Amino acid sequence: MNSAEIRNSFLEFFRSKGHEVVKSSSLIPRHDPTLLFTNAGMVQFKSVFLGEEKRPYTRAVTCQKCMRAGGKHSDLENVGHTARHHTFFEMLGNFSFGDYFKKEAIRFAWELLTEWYKLPKDRLWVSVYREDDEAEKLWTEVTDISSDKIVRLGAKDNFWQMGDTGPCGPCSEIIIDQGDDVGCGKPDCRVGCDCDRYLELWNLVFMQFNRDELGNLTPLPKPSIDTGMGLERITAVLQGKRNNFDTDLFTPIISAVESISGISYGKNAETDISIRVIADHIRAIAFLLSDGLIPSNDGRGYVLRRIIRRASRHAKLLGLEGAVLYRLIAPVTDSMGKVYPELIQENDRASKVLMIEEERFSKTLEQGMRILDNLIDGLRKQGKNTIPGDELFKLYDTYGFPLDLARDIAMDKHLLIDEDGFNREMEIQKERARASWVGEESAIAAIYKELQSEIGETVFVGYDALESESIIKAILKDGHVITEASEGDEVELFLDKTPFYGESGGQVGDAGVIYKISSFKFQISNCEAEAEVLDTKKELGLHSHIVKIKKGGFNVWDKVHCIVDRDKRIATARNHTATHLLHTALRSVLGEHVKQAGSLVSPDRMRFDFTHFYALDTKEIDEIEDIVNEKILDNIRVETEVMDIKDALKSGVTALFGEKYGERVRVVRVPSFSAELCGGTHCRQTGDIGLFVIVSEGSVASGIRRIEALTGKAAFDYLKHRSREFQKIAEMLKTDNPPERVERLLNEIKDMGREIESLKSKAAAQSSSSIIQKAKEIDGTKILACRVDNLEQKDLRVLADNVRDRLGSGIIVLASAKDGHASMVAMVTPDLTKKYNAGEILKQVAAIAGGRGGGKADMAQGGTKELGKLDKAIEAVYDLVKTKWAVGSKK
């Protein structure tokens, strides 16, 4: 079976068993800060297992794209050196959410492996948790595996948990014996050995307990199943390969590397490692880029950058120079694009980002080489023969300079490297990374979760109304639940329903007022209490109204009247609808590679981040502005519709990578122009936006650009202000055409500058004629030391050049005092630099003047603020040169 057939048959097998085939989620778990990357199939179902989310199905099957590089789960350094380690891999898995349990999971797995995949039963082994009698019994009851091939192992191998607390349970691994010609060859080799003979194929996790803070285990009311089998591993077994890289998952990529490098795979152990590294890493790079990740200096982007640099380093070991990896994106897309269409959609953008990153790394590598050379020179001067580990790690961490390259260079120069010191620094960094990604729920988040379970989600009515009559269901103050709040308090109010939009999707939260009302008709004059809504946040389906109580007090279960600040809401809606128009306009002008990478929508402005590689020119900005304003003038009705997520995506709406969408989604359309999944508030007609103007465009990260823009009255005020400024400039210049006048003035200034420089040169030439007369000859060498005040450093340098040219051969030291500071220049003509050194001369002269200076053998510069010592220093030049600075003389 080829890999596509293996993948498809797994999904089809479980579809036939009543499982919903669920699409792979992004590699970037944007709503799970505990993970750098999606590293297992269960990640996208984590909230389902925790009971925080319900799905319309209780059985699921996936082929999930996964990454293990960086943070706690990292195989990066092993990749290329082993048969099984990968950064990117595909995880096949079936899941039960309170549906079937151990019996069915075991029966399904055995049936698939032995009847569909036809694996030989006599080579299959099973491990179970040492205390799981039930699992061992079920294996003998529902399968025909021999009982002597069931092995009990400890918690390290056969007990799984999601975190320190929460769902957990025993697991059972299905293992294949690859034969005694594989692995360590030891007589006592058996299941549990770390070698490759007994290869784990599939892990069945029986999620049946909840672990509390004290470590106590209590049975879950609805036990669940979570399984995982690496596609790369099962493909190697089914294709009779001992190395994952020999399967058809990698051979197309390896062939492309062979073609580009001219080096055959399988001929040389060292080049084979490099080819495997590149083949593995280019898959990780292509998938991370297709999920919208950009190389950067921190977090996930830093891991991506490290992977690119490691692959680039191995490309150089194969003799490939410059940017070459980007040419391998296409083979990955060709072989896997049908399964993961985002590879096809993002192919061009991914290739461009990778090419730019490769070019940047080439420059970085050159910089690292210079730093390493300087470091080695310094060590040799100190008589040391070992490059310190902390310095090597600094090179690696700051510049991406690989340790193996540093090792090769050190070997060439007969030096050692402190690899243990480097590894210590690496481990310290890994600990920092682990610590930064350990997901511990804050007390506040726990309170929100508890509130949500007690009072339910807030019903949002703000799409259709800016006012509502609601009930206070909870009050928080400083993270603590209270039952009442009084005048002057700043608290969070939670209502049964609200017209206030909670901050999400880049749109800021609403502001406004909440009044406490009696049972009779609402009137502001009769209100018992008033609270100003400063902001509205959204957390776990709850709208938190952050308020300051201006009058009276509020209690839980009070009836209140809510009024949203209409002006701010409308201004925000203008900006939000404008972002949708802008997004489509950007793709129209710049290309389909443009993707939204972030946004901020507030009443006073909008910010839109997007993927693109170069600064926009004036023509492009004008074209984008024109497209948006044309749609505003067309006054198109903005349509919203709630529909099934599958139907929405089929209709071609724009969805953001990594955003978590439910089964039902809200679609915002500007007919015949744009359609996006969006939960924000919008204008009813595009004409409500009024006016759109871009005020800035710039870079915020590698491959990410940012546009800031204004709409409505803010845009009008901005243009009016710019117009008045322009008018003021016109009045100052006394012209109706300021640009033409300014251009003429600038040309005049340039002409004057050239004339001034010409006059300075003539003056310097004239001064040099009179200054040369002050030269003295000592031991056959002309020496000129002179003070010429009121010159800038650069003018003093010009004068010194003139003097040197006229002098022909000799030593010149000039000084000039101006505005409380003296500049100094020393020059030695080329014929004398072996005997005299300008840098040494000026260093000593400047020191006499209470200043500092230095430079090269032929020219040096310096200065001092102690003008009273300047004359003494100049006078001392002749004697000092005669007695101290002749090369070879005793100092």
C-alpha cells in the first residue's frame, strides 16, 4: 500500500464504524497557550474531553498534522540521525467521547491491523498498564493474540495524563517485532527496550480517571478513548522499510534534493544525514508557513527560524549556496496538497517567505563567521585552545550559528570546543522554554469557568439592538464573587443577556451605561443606581461588563437597563466593515498570497496586519484606497447570515487560519465583493463608512505588513487637517504650487552646499600653503604640528589631506578648537608608516590634552574638551616623535 492508501483506509475503516471524519486542525493551537504546536491528534478535542465543548458526534477519526520541535516535546536535534525521529509527522487517531471504551477500541485496532493492513499476528505484541487487569483480559477475549505476547509495563510507558491534574488513564500499546536482525542484538532484548526491534505502532489511551491536586484518581462519569498511530511509522512497516525516510512519504522530496544537489542518496553516510534533515525539515517548514506562521525571534516563529537555519546549514554541507530550500516547497505541495489543500493555496507565499529567510540567514552566517574568527583570534592571543561553551551558545542562540559548523572550524584551526558548556546553556534555555509554555490556569480564568457553569453563557442581542432590559446574574470584584456593589466600586457585572459587544476578533468591547430599574417603565430620572460601562470583555461565552458605579448600588438579580454608547458603536462598525473591504482590496492589488495576520478595530481607528513581503509604493496604496472608496460610494447593503461551517467554507468565504469556529458560523458579505466569517458588528450599508483613508503602511515583522487607516468623521478630520497644513505651507512659500516651490528651494540648497564645499576646499588649500611653512625637519623627517581653530572635524580632515598632499612626505598633527571642544587629526604619509604610526601618535598627544584618540597607521582622529591643555599637547609633538614614536625605539 502506498501512504495515501494507508491514510485513506484508516479513515474509511473508522467511518464504517460510525466515526465522523474530522479535518486536521492547524499546527498552531492558537487557543491553547500550553502548547507551542499541535503535537497529537487529541489536541483539537481537548475542550471536548474536558467537558467544555460539545460536538454533534461522539465518535471521531482524524489524520492530524503534528509538530514536535521546541518546548517540552522536541525531536529536532535527533532528526536525520535516526530512522524514526521527525519534526513534522501525521498522527492517525480514533476518538470516543463517552461512547465506546476499551473493548471496542481494542477490537477496532486489532481488526484494522490484522484484517485490513494484513500485519502478521505472530509478530504483534501488546503492552498494558501493570494494574490494568481489565485491558489484559479484553485483549485475550476480543482478539486472537497469544496471551504470552501481552506484557505489563509501568506508568512511564503505559499511563497517560493530559496534565498534572485532569483526565488521565492507562494505555495499551501495539508493538511489532521487526526481527532479531534489527535493534541492539542483546540476548535480553524484549518489549520495552529502547532499540528499534520492538517498534511501537499504536497507542490506545483509556481515559477513565480524573486526577485532583492531591494526586487522587476518581472515575470519570463518561470514560473516553484517544488513540494515536504515526503514519510515517505504519507506512514504513507496511512497505517493508526499516527507515521512515525510505517510504514514499519522503522519496519524492529526497529525489528533488538529489536533483538540486547532484548528490545521490544512499552513497555516503554523512551526505545521507544532510539529505534526511532537509527532507524532514522542508515538510515542517512548508506546513508551518501554510498555517500562517512567520519566522521570528521568539516563540513559535523562533522554532520555525531554527528549523529553516538547520536545513539551510545542511544544504551548505551538500555544497549548495544561496537560497535553495524554497525550491523544495513545490515537491511537498505536489505530494501532499490533495490531502492538505492549504499547501496549494499558500504555495507561492510560502516559497517567497522561505527565500527571504534563507537570504537573511546567509548574511547572518557571514556575520557569525566574523564573530567566531575574532573570538578564535582572541583565544590564541591568550594562549587558550578551547572555545567556551557559553560563547558558542551565544553564537547559536543569537545568530543561528550551528554548533556542528563551529566544531568543524575549530578542528580546522586545531582548537577544541567546550561542548558540555554549550549543552548546559542549551538545557537552561529548554527549561526556560518549558516554563514559558507550562499552562497553568490563572485563578481568574478558573472563576470564569466556574461562573459559566453556574449562570450559563451570556445571550448577545447587540446585533439588532443597542438597549436591553437584563438581569444581573453575578458580580466580581478583584477576582472574587460578591453579591452587591456600591457607589465608587469598579466591578465586573455578568448579565443574562446584553447589547454590549465583548472584545473579540480584533474588535474592542463596547462602552455605555447600565441603570438599575424598578418594575415600572424605564426612565433615567427614576433610576436607583447608575454604572458607567468602561469596557466589555468576552471569556468562555460570558460577557464581562467592566463598570464604575456612579450612583447607588447593584445587587445580584437586580433588573437593569443597558444602553450602548451609540456613537462609539457606529464608529467601530465603520472601521470593522472597512477592514473587510480593505482585505479584499489588498488581495486584488497585491495578490492572493495576502492573508490577514491580525487586526484592531476601535471607534477612532483601524489597524490591519497582513502577509506581504515588500513595502507598498504610493501607486499601490492609492489603488487600494480607491477600490475601498468605490465600494463605499456604491452603498452596497451588508448582509449577515448564520449557517453551517461546511456550507460556509464551500461557498468560498474567507476564514482566518487558526481561528476556532463552531459548527454554526456568522458570515458577513458585501455582495459581489467580499465574504468573511466574522462575529463582529458592522454597518448596514457600505455607504455608512463615509470615507476611507490610509494614514500609514509599514513592517511589523518578517513578511508581515501593517496598514493603519481612518473612516468616517476621523478620516474627514484627518484630511481637513492635512489640507490646512498644506494651505499654511503654501502661504509661507507665497505660491499656489508648494511642491514645485519646495523642489526649487531644495535644488538651490544643494547648489549652495556644493559651492560652500568648493570654497572650503579652496580655503583649505590656501591655509595649507601657509601652514606648511611651519613644518620642522627632525632626523630627515618633516613634522608639522599646528592649531587651526573654528573648524569642524570633517573640515579639519580636509585641511589635513591638503597639507599631506602638499607636504609629500612627513607627519602631520592638526587641532581645531570650536564651541568648547577641540578636534584632532594625525596623518603619516605612506612612505613612513613602517617607521611611524598615526594612531599611536594621536593617542599620546590627545592624552596630554586630556582627551582620547586613535586610529590606523596612516590616519587617526580624536578630541578633547580641556582646551587649556591643547597648546601644550601640540608643542610636545616634535619632542615626542623624536624620542618615543619611531618604530623599534624603546618607550
